[in-house]
Amino acid sequence: MERFDVIGLGAGSAGAAVARRLAEAERSVALVEAARVGGECPFVACMPGKALLRSAQVRHLVGRGRELGATSGEPMADGDDGTAFALGVARRDEIVHHRDDSAKAKGLEDLGVRILRGRGRVVRPGAVIVDGVEYGYIDLLVGTGSSPVRPPIEGLDTVPPGPATRPLPRRSYHDRWPFSAVARWAVSWLRSTPASGRR
């Protein structure tokens, strides 16, 4: 059985940060991750939401260019919200590396951290099993994240799940998602409530 000083269950923000420090201190470390190294924030939550918010904010400011004394004419004469939305989504996808965690994984691997892809389960003190293979550890780090608890609020069961379990919007555009509504949509999406419309 392969053994490590530390095995971490979960390679999200916390697990990856601790593994990095341990590896720099020359401890042998393995991280078990079933999804993405780096967690939800860089790929499906914080970063993509903020990227869309920024695009919407800039578009809104550009639209007010004349009012704010920045332009002498109407800066967005094209009126093509669909193209703007697609460009905002493309920018978001670049920022989140198209949800590809290989660069984050490589950064840890370059420090000597072993990435074990799959789900881990503690089978006894000092042993974890990942996809049928057993690994030994001296210390165990549990950084598996959390699951939301829905309080008993009437109507809450009709609200769709949050961003980690819902797909990011695609580049395709339709009337439900005018680009001018992206800021409201992004905030609502981050709060797990649907929104549409135009301001």
C-alpha cells in the first residue's frame, strides 16, 4: 500500500492551499478529488459570476457614455445584445479556463502533491480507499466542502439549486437573457433565484 504523510479528502480552495504548504515543507501529500482541483469558486461560482458581472457593468457604463461625458455620440448603436452576451460568456469561459483544472493540478503536482482522481473513503484509521485502491496516511485532512441545508421556508422548494449544480449559460442568446439583464441574472444566479427582464 502506498503511504503518504498526509492525505487530503477534497482538493478545493482549502485542501489545495494546505497541500501546497505541506509539500513546500517537504511532507508527502496526496489529494483526493472527484471534481476539479481548486474547487467550485474558480470554475463555477465566484469567478464566472464576477466575470459576467464585470462585463455587464462595463456595458452599462458604455451605454451611459454620453450622459457621463465620455463620448459625444451613442457608443452602442449596434443594439446587438446577443453578440455582446456571447462575448461576455466567451470572456468568462477564458477566465475560468473553460472549467479545465489541469493547470491547478499541475501546479500542485510540480510541488510533489499526488492527485488521486475519484472519491475517497476512510476504511480504517490510517487508510483511505479511492476507486478500489487503498492508500495509507499519518494525518488526514478533510476538506470536502459542504452541502446546503434548506430551511423550512414556504416556497423555497421551488427555487432551483445554486451555481455549483447548474450549468453556466451558453454563448447562444435568446430573448430570456438580454445582455442588459446579465448583471441582475448573475446576482440572482449566485443567490440561486431566477431572473429575467430588462432595465
